[in-house]
Amino acid sequence: MKVTVRVLTAFSILALASALTSAQTSAHTQHQDKAADKAKSSTTQNHDGHHGGVNQRGDQAMGFSHEKTTHHFRLKADGGVIEVEANAADDTASRDQIRTHLSHIARKFAAGDFTAPMFIHSQTPPGVPAMKQLKAEVKYQFEELERGGRVRITTTNPQAIKAIHEFLRFQIEDHKTGDSKEVE
């Protein structure tokens, strides 16, 4: 009888080990399938998640809602323009916040401080290192518009123009403004 119990116990242990191995393999396969599905959709989700983060951090850093305003980034032969306006003519709160933000940005950029776009985009935007290095050769002029404002960026330095264009093209892409990436 003891031999039979030992054989049955050994058989039970082998059956249990086999069942556990099968369950682990199944769980591992399911995990791999989920990981593969996640990887397939990660590009879209990451980009959508990134864009949502850009909007959220932008609202925080700029002090106004991206949903109540419209951004434009324009490339010019001597630099470019950052322009933001309130969508509604009677939205004076957004208009005033835009003006405060853009006048602040013009001063910060002139000093070589690009912490706001680095925070908003969670990275150093292309062109920023050269714009910092060449800050003495670039002018940032804030101008009020009826519904907001703009920062006109100008220079005569070809290297700075190239950097400004890289920066503005990145802004167009990351903010999904639909603006032309060609020089006007």
C-alpha cells in the first residue's frame, strides 16, 4: 500500500507540475499577445498621448486654454512669427493672457531661456541649441493683435534663420496647427 501511495503521490506531483507549467506557458503567451497588441497600437497612442500632454502642459505654462485659442507658426525669410489669438472676439480674458504670455516669451527667448517650450513638449525642440548660442543675433519683438498677440523673430544670420525655421516647423508639427512649413 505504501508503494501505491508513493507512486500516486509522485504521479500527482508530476501532474500538478505539468498543469502549472501549462498554466505558466498560457499566461506567458497571453502576456506576449497583449504586449504585441499594445506594440501595434503604441505609435498612435503615444502620439495621441504626447499631443494631449503638449496641450495640457501648454495650458499650464501659457496660462490660457488651447481650446479657446488658435496658434500659428509662420516661417519668414528673416526668421518667423509665433501668433496666438482668442477664438472668440469677446474673450478678453484669453486675449489678455495671450498678451501676457507672448510678451514674457519674447523677453525669455531673447535671454536664451527656452524652458517653456522644453516643458510644454517634454524635450528640447530642434533649433533651440543654436537659438540659445546665437541669442545676441536674434530679435524677438512682441506685438499686440486685436484678439491676442504675436512674437516676430528676426535675424540676418543664416545659421540662426535655419534654427528658427527648425524650431517653428517642430511647433507646427507638435501643436498640429496645419500651418505651412514653407517660408512665406
